[in-house]
Amino acid sequence: MRTQLAALVNLVLLNALALGCQSVTTGQSSKHPAPPETALGLGFDSLSGETRGRCLASSPSRAENGKELSSNEGIFYAVSVSELVEQLGLSAAVSLGLKAFGATLGFDKIERAVTTNRSAFLVVRIEMDAPAKSLGEYRLAADTRELLRRSPSRFYRRCGDGFIAATEQGGLFIGVIAVEQASTEELKQVTVGGGLTILGLGGRAEVSKQTRDYLERHQARYFVLQKGGSTKGWSSVDDVLNVDKLIERASVFKRGVSQDRTVTTKIVVKPYQVTANQPRRATFLDLFEQREVLSRLAKEHEEFRRAEQQVVEVLGGGKCTDPKKRRQFERAQKSYESSRGSIRARADRCLNSPDNQCTTRRLNTLDRERHEKLLATCIVSATVDDPARQPTRGGIRKIEPRARVKGIDAPCALWQISQVAITIAPSKADGAPWDADGSPPEVATSIRVDRKFAGTIPQRSTYDLSKSLDSLFVRPNQMLEVRLIDRDAMFDDTIANLSSTVFALLPGGTLMLQSGRTQAVFTARCVE
């Protein structure tokens, strides 16, 4: 009874301490892909995805017993390298190429290898799990406890915002298939309808002719990242010749891990709030908003990169022969390149000083309407199929101009969003179910406009949800965001963080936010 009372008192004290801190996390654990330097007790910086120093007192570890080797296999798609990185659970700093972890994995090589601005990726993920190890207790070392009391920012730079409380062993195989000019509907059909069976991995012996034709038609290129299953860890991306070689590598990987060639693939990170001996009124740095800012910066960087590549394609393809138009495109290219450099510099400052440098104030955002108009200047607007050029008995047929509609033909100054419809991916990115019993995720939703809370949808277990939002008004160039979380007893999984700039033109009256197989569709009408 005395032990239970003491435990209850400690719990009350910890909760009171957390409520007294203005910048704390929820105290829940989170899972991350294991960085190259991984060990129990090391500090971890969730913003960069890198390890920090050892700030805990020595503590024995324990291994989980009775857990047999299990395998999760899945296939998903991504429309950019930044989305690919996000779906794999890596820090946004990786897609920006600001951290060594990103260079080690070699995503920059994949990005350079794709041939056009319309490349997308089919990603095969095979994850094999073996017994894990975890720390026995969580106590700050005396010197780091004093450092936390005196300087929370210095504590963060030395220790990160959490520590590695457990490591999960096994193997991880990532097969990336870059395809050109594939529509979203095709990608959905491949990943949701066919799944791994189309690649001969889900119970089928070989790849069908239809799949081979599809991959050949879209000029597929193949890359493999592998951790575990052999003595070689991932140090770079390996090119493979064709889909058969990719499948062969996957089979060899699975056999290798089954023969006990396992490595650390995932880490479980706990925030320092759970330590039992933190100083009174300790202030911990909560990086939730900073991670959102870094993710926003990565998305904006991707927008400018794609826009710049489109401009380069026009200039290099000889589509603009008019000197004046070419100068407009050249100026746009320099402007986009400069904006990308500015975003990378801002992201770098955010990583190095997250307590005062993570902000999107005065951020350069791509003016999509202006960009589309620029591209249209080098496209012939009238063809022989244009009704206005088709002759009639009286000569050229007169076409009566229709009334210009705001939001379709003319920019809209204010949108009223009436409804949002959300579709959740049927499984996690690695193919695992959201809940162990196969039930739908317990979805918690929040909607934000320019990072300010704008509404929510009641939490419920489902794959599809919708809500009327009659009081939500947004203006062009504002950032609309939807945050989706799967609430669980022990771990809260991020389903997706969806975001997009609101456009002045929405011809269909809808704005879609999408990440992989999860999407949110807003229905809007122009009111100004």
C-alpha cells in the first residue's frame, strides 16, 4: 500500500510539474527510423533526426523475450522526394539535404536520377521485427540535471529534446521505383488495388506482363536501400537493372534477416519529462511547432524546385523563341533558385537555433497563378480544333463570350469553405494496420489556417470522415493545413500532415490536400 501511495504521489508531482511548464510535450513516446549512430540512452533531436550526447545516468537495459520474428510488407506512392522522405518517417531536414543522414541514405541521388518534373515513386517497404531492448530506468545525470536547471537551450543542444529509451531490431528494405508521367489514379490503382502482388512479392510467383508493360511505358528506374540481411548496412542507394533484380534483392534480404542478420531499424524516443529526477520548474523545449515549420519549409522548397525545373524544361526545349519571353523565363529561373537558397538557409537556422529561428514569417511562397500564366505564354492558345477558328457558311463563326466567373476565370479574393471530406489510407506507409486488431484508426483532426487553429472534427474510429465548415473563410496565398493523428493507448501515430497554399483560382470549387493515400478535399465558393 505504501509503495502504491508513493507511486501515486510521484505521478501527481510529475503532472503538476508538467502543468507548470509553458513549453512541454505531452510526455508520449515516438518512433523514428534508426540513425547511423544509435545506442540506448543517447539523446535525440527530433528536428534533425540525429542523435545527441548521453545525458542519462547509467541504467541497465532489458530485452523483450518471446517476440518472434515478424514481417510487414507494403507498397505506397509519393509524388516527390520530400513526400517520400515524409512517408518513411524521416526528418524534413533530410529532404532539404541539410543533414548527413539524408546524404547517407542517398535520396539526393534518386532526385538527380529522375528524368522529368513529372516523376513519381512507387515504394516497396519490407520491415522485419525481432526482439527489442529497452532502458530499465530514466534518470538524468547530475551534470545534465544542473545544465537543464541553468540553461534549457544549452541542455537541448547537448541532449536533444528526448532520449533513446528502446531500440527495435530486425531489417528494413526499401525498393524505390521512379516512374515518369504517371497519373495519380494509376498510382492509386497500383498501390491500393494490386499491392505487392503486382510485383510478385505478395504470394505471386512472377511479375505479370501487364505490370511489365506499365513499368516500361513509364520508363521505370529502380533503386534499393537495405539495412539488415547482410553484413553491409545502407551507405548509399544501389541502382538495379529491372524489376526482377529488385524482387531478387528483396528475397535475399528476407532470407538474410531470417538467418539472424538483424540490425537496429527503429528507435523509441521518450521526452525528458519522464525522467524521475528533473530539477524543480524545469523548462523543456517542445519542438512540435518547429517540426511543423521545418515541414512547411521543405514543402515550399519542393514547390520552387518543381517550378524551376518546369522553367528549365521550357528554356531547354526550344519552346520559347521570342527573346522577350525567354528573358522572362530566365528571370523566373533565377528568382526560383534564389528562393530555394533562402528557404534552405532559413531551415538551417531553424535546425541550429530552434528556440528563436523556426518561423515562416515573411517566407517566400510560390505564386502559382503567376507561374501558370508564365508557362502559358509559350503555349499556342488557339489550334485548328478551336471552335473560334472553325469556318461556317458566313466565314469565321462568331463565339459569344461568356460571363467571367470569379474563382474560375478571375481571381477570387475570399473563399468560404463549406465542407471538408477526408479519406484515410487503409494502412500505414509500411503496410501495417493502424491497430493490431485490424480496426480503423481512432482519428483526431485539427484544421489550421496560417498555423492558427480553425476547427476540428469529432474524434472517431474510421477511414472516412467529413464535416461542414460554414464559418471558415480563407484568402489566396494563406496556408491551409490538416493534421491527422491516430490516438492509441501507448503511441499516437501521425497519419498525415496535409497542407497547401490556397489558390485564387479553383475551377472545380475544390482544393485537395494529399499525402500518399491520405487526402482531404475542401469544397469552397467565392464570396469576394
